[in-house]
Amino acid sequence: VNPGEILGLIGPNGAGKTTLINVLTGFQAPDSGTVTLGGTNMLPRKPHERSRMGLVRTFQSVLPFAGLTALDNVEAGAMATGVPRKEGRAWAMEVLDRLGLADKADRRVDTLPFGEERRVGIARAIAMRPKFLLMDEPAAGLNDSECEDLQRVVAAISREDKCGVLFIEHRMPLVFRLCDRIQVMQLGATIAVGTPDAIRADSVVRQAYLGDEAV
């Protein structure tokens, strides 16, 4: 994944997509191979060390700090980078504003609708100022309008912050609209990598995953 690039990662359930993110972020150890960030070997580093170096993730489950406000949740992400609290709080408020959540800053996150709760989780990750953001099914449970908001937010992260994004998602129209390149996995192996147009036309990918779905 290159800085400023959005790489879609797609494939059937059980293909290994979440396992790959777990390995990249230090939640699982690989049997072989390496994980590098800017040429630095990440394997000896724990998840929190990788995140401080710019390798940040979201999870399939939102996993908010349920008793805290939206602002407190996002501030926790900012503080994880080691900045003073005043600076972290100001940055957290700016991130909430970018995601259209400024008016929800003082709401307890567990009282928000699911789509807004999920966006708070994304805001918490963005607040860590990632160099690379790994997003595991961020559109799960979102309606069409919320998916459009998500597309706008991810595109802005890539374009404005030059953040590389690894985007795992099952909503193919969203993947094909948003991503610069798409990588397809099946049974733990990559079967294709290419532009959206190339993947859309790939007969092997259609047989393995896309079928006749319009994308």
C-alpha cells in the first residue's frame, strides 16, 4: 500500500482478509514472511508500538469506550500518540468536525445511532494521525447515505492527509467507486491485483467471488 493510495482487499469469507490485518498490526504472528513499514521490520513490535509508528486499524466491531462521550473516545485516540491532553482534545474536536460529528461531541457514544457510533470509531483511528489506515469492513451495518459519507471521509483521508488505506469491504459498488487498486484473496492467497476496471473484467475473479454481481 502506497502513501495516498486506497487499496481494496476483497474475497470470500474465510479468505484471510482479517487475518492479514491482524498480522500487519501485531495481533497475530505470521508463520513466515515479514511486515515492513517504510523499510522498518515491524515483527518485533507490539500493536501499540506499530500504531504509534503510523500503522493504525479499525475493527469489524466498533468497540467504543461505551461510557464515554464521542469526544472522549476520539481524544483517547489522539492521546495514544503521546500528545498533551489539550492538544489531543483540540485535534479530536477537529476530527469529529471533519466527519460531521461535531454536534455529537458531548453525547455518550453508546446512545448514538449505529452509523454514527461506527463513524466515531473511524474518527478515533484518524485521530492517531495514521500513515496507513487498515479498515476492516467499515461499512458493515451502514445504510446507503452513511456509505456515501464513509466514501467521502476515506477519500479525504487519502487525498488530504496522504494516508495509505487498506479497505476491506463486501459492498462491491463502494469498493469499485473508492479504490485505486483492488487485491483479491481466496483461501489465503492473492489471485489478482489491479485497477477496478481490470478486476471487474477478470474472469478468474468473477468465478471465484464476484459472479455476475454488477459492479
